[in-house]
Amino acid sequence: MNSSNIGLKFTCIAIDAVEVLGLTGRMLYKSKSMKKPTTIFNANIFNAEAKKVWFGDLEIERDRESLIELSRRLGPIYILWESDGRFLRELPTIGYVKSVAAVAIQDGEIWYSEDFDRRVKFLTEKAALDAVCPKSKKRAASSKTTTKGDKL
């Protein structure tokens, strides 16, 4: 079975997912630089049967209530990064889906994987630093050089 057929075997877009989150393939921002700490571009949502039920951009905190509602309708759901959920070469198992999920939602609760939690904390701290010391000030300070390229 070639990889394009595999995608069809495990993708089963749920009407509930489209009703709650919108059409598959949705894009949240015109530029990736506009992302928030909990943004997952090209996210893949899987159900407890390892079937992909939706894909598109998600902002976990913004979409929090919608994701909880979707889990109420479908049972446990797992959100995977694009690289973990889109380009699979074989049918995924629920063990695989759970092991690589960045986010899991069940019983009205949202859990972040350790890696995703670290990423969110890092990006949140970075945004706070950028708010205190905007990039334009950093660039202006770092662009002061002599003609030989040595910093002043």
C-alpha cells in the first residue's frame, strides 16, 4: 500500500469536528510570526481509535472550549504535530498516537506533553522579554559597528 492510500485508511473527518472547529485545513494567521505559544500549525486530531478526525491550525488556549466540546462528543482526542500525524508510512496505532501527542483532551481536561509544556513556557517567557525589550531596540543596539565590522 503506498503512502497516499495509507492516509485515506486512517482519515475519517468527523462532522462533529467540522461543526466545532470549522473546515479542515483552516489557517489561523497570515504569518507564522503571529503565532501564540500554544499554536500548532497543521495539527492533526486523532480519536481513541487512531483515526484522524480533523486537521488544520489550532491555538490550544483560544480553541480550549471547542476542543473540550469535541472531546465530549467523540471521547478522548489527541493532537499531533504535522510531522507526527500527516506523513505516516503505515497505519497508526493508538499507542503511537498517544506516545507522540502534543496535547490530549479527555473528560473536560487538557493535558500537554512534557515537550509541548516546555515549549509553551519558553515561548511565553520569550514573549514577556520581547514586550520589555522590543526587537527594534535590540536591532538598533546590535547594528552599531565600525567600518571594520567590530562592535562599538
